[in-house]
Amino acid sequence: MRATLLHAPRDVRLETVPDPAVRRPGDAVVEVVAACICGSDLWPYRGVSPVTEPRRIGHEFVGIVREVGPDVRTVRPGQFVIAPFAFSDGTCPACRHGVQTSCLHGGFWGSTNSEGVSADGAQGEYVGVPLADGTLVGLDDAPDPELVPDLLTLSDVMSTGHHAAFTAGVRPGSSVVVVGDGAVGLSGVLAARRLGAERIVAMSRHAPRQALAQQFGATDVLPERGAEGVARVRDLFEGLGADVVLECVGTAESMRQAIASARPGGTVGYVGAPYGDAETLAVRPLFNRNVSLAGGVAPARRYIPELLADVLAGSLRPGAVFDLELPLAEVAEGYAAMDTRRAVKTLLRP
């Protein structure tokens, strides 16, 4: 089969790799219907995360089950499934607490877990799925093809945006600021609206993303950054800041922006994967203003069933974050387009 490998910074190639197979009783093989490129994939693509040898890449996909091991009970061949961006057994203590991304036996696509179980990257024609029962979410019926982009967002970005809003306590009447206008930030706008926020401020400088944020429910758009951006936010909310701020980037600058934009006693829901200086957080700004932090790596597997019900009911349509669709053969262009901000998020079809 064909799959995407990252060889070096900005060197993405589609190559022939061995077909996946059922190797353990709980495995499944899924034929990919749609995959995509994530903003976090850009960190190794840009060389921020070291790439020392060719590696499989991609962690978001939906598809059709083609084969299952003898112990698999919750999905069947021919069934359409959504795969969260991490695999998990669904039974360990972390999974029972709803934090499947910390599963004691789980791991991430394109890597190997602590027990030596490897998993394929998602940007390919097929994916071998370990721990299929705890990982895959199956649909009762084949979805309308128009819903595939919406369903694909549940594997990561929509679930991640929801995690930021939910853990930070967005509720009816909340005021919310979203830092970051990528796919996760835009999903955070949609999540905040879904949870009943009254006023949602999207911080964005890019007209197409501003328009999408407003389509998703943003009531205000602010292009300013830094101290000027904080001043504008505080002006909107009685000189204090918002009840909740969703940090959806992962840089030190975005985290400082988020913390300073929250009102005293407010909460920052952070889901941007921290890189560089963001890995060292200064606690004093939180302490001085009683600002809380919530969030982290989103346990997408926990949220998919709830969000899936809304997608199937037609009340949640996050697939609009995909503004570029390409065949898998053009995956390198998909990365380049996101790297240069010509696309918010690229959808790939094998």
C-alpha cells in the first residue's frame, strides 16, 4: 500500500510500505476513506521536532473496517469507523477516568507504545489498529458522504476544541476568547457556541479565518496581539477580561496572551501542544489574578460519541475547517499549503 513518510524537514513523500495485518487478537485493519493534516504535524515538518530517520506520519482518519482479530467485539468488517488520534484499550484506570490519551497500554499513530506495539501513520491507504475495541467508534449505518469531513474532525480538532471549552467550564452565558485561528481554534469557537457561550471573541488577523470564525459563532473578531490585544479584550469585558480563554496554539506568546486575557478568577483552557519557551510556564501571572488552567491533551475517544450524535443530527457541522481537499498522491502540497497558511486544514482522500 501507499503511505506518507516524513524524511526530513519539508521532505514529505508518498511511498510503498508493507500492508498492515492483524497480528494480535484485538487488532483491526481499516481502509482509509479520509485522512488529514494537523497543525501539530507541522512541528516535525518544519524541523521544530527533530526528524532523525524516515517516519510514518498522520493521526486523524475515518474508514471502513476490512479485517478484525478474533477478540474484537465492538466493530465488524464493512463498518464505518472513526479513529481518535490515539489508540487505547478502554479498560485501564486512565481510560475508566476518561483520559484515554494516558492509557497504560495505548499510544499514538505512527509510533510505538511502551510495550513495543507499533501503529501505522494515518496518512495512508490502510491503517493497522491495535486495541480496536477500545479505540474505534463505529457507526450503525454508512454515513452520508457529505458528512465525512464533519466526522473526520471528531478524530482530533473538534474533540480538541471541545476539550478546551469543556474543561475550562464554558456554560450558557459565558464570555469566551479564543487565541488561535487554526482548525483547533476555529473548532473551539464552535465548541463554545455549542456549550452556550453568550459572547465569543476570535483573535485572528486573516480574513478567511475571521469569516469562518463568525460562521461558527464568533460575535467579535480582534486582529490585535500582545499588550494591544489584551487591552482590546479587557475593554470588551468591563476592563477585566473574559470568563474563559481557549489557548489553541501552543507557543509561549499565545499562552501569555491567553492568561492575560482571562478575567480575575477566570480559566484558560489550553490544548495547543506546547513547544519551545511554552514548555516553561511562569506561575506568577496565574497566581496574582487567580486564573486557573485546565485542559491538556484531548481524550478524543471520550468525546466522540457525544459529538457524533450532534453531527448525525445535523446540529454540528465542523467540517468547514477543511478548506483544501487533495488526493493522497498530493500530500506534499497539502503540507506546503498549511505551512504557508494557504490552507487552514487539508483533507486527504486515498
